[in-house]
Amino acid sequence: MVTDIAELYSTYKLTKDDRQELSSQFSNKSLVDQIATYSLEENWPDAVNSLNERLKVRATMLKYHFYKVGTFGNKTVVAVPASKNRHMPSGFVPAGAMYMILKNNVVIPKPVK
């Protein structure tokens, strides 16, 4: 669960150290390249692919279903899979892979019911 979408890094470029730290967490080494590409706002759906758009829809963005993928430094990578986000309004559903990089402290496990 993401508690504050304002703590989003929408144009973050992964450093060599970031890539190494993430790569050590995955068996699929190409996942780091996917994260580097699809965590940039330019590759996100129209409703969220610019800061001006996101400022208008922060509450809606918190309705995404997020899945923690990995961490590096003080940042957490979450996936926003299209298949799990079909409930979102038009313009919010990713066409393909979508990742977001957020500060660690705003990504918390969803309470078990």
C-alpha cells in the first residue's frame, strides 16, 4: 500500500549502484532494465504521465494496486500491473509494464483482513 503519492520519483534515473542493488534481488536480470524504462513518467498512462496531471489526481492514484518489487537506498520499486488495475478510470490503466519508485517510508504492507 502506498500512503503518499507525493513521494514519487517520476523522472529518477537509476545509477550503476542502484542497478547493482536491485539486480542482487532478482533472478530475472532483465527486470532492472524494465524498471529503468517503465518507472519514468513518459512511459505511463496519459492521466499520470506529467506532474501537472498527477497533481490533479493524487487521490485516484492511491487506488492503484501496487506490488513491491524491490528496494535500493531509501527507495522502493512497486509494480502497477495492468491486469490488476483494470478497475481504474480510463487514462490510468497501463498499456504494458509500469513501475513507480517511491520513498521507502510511504510503502507499507497492506493489512491482512
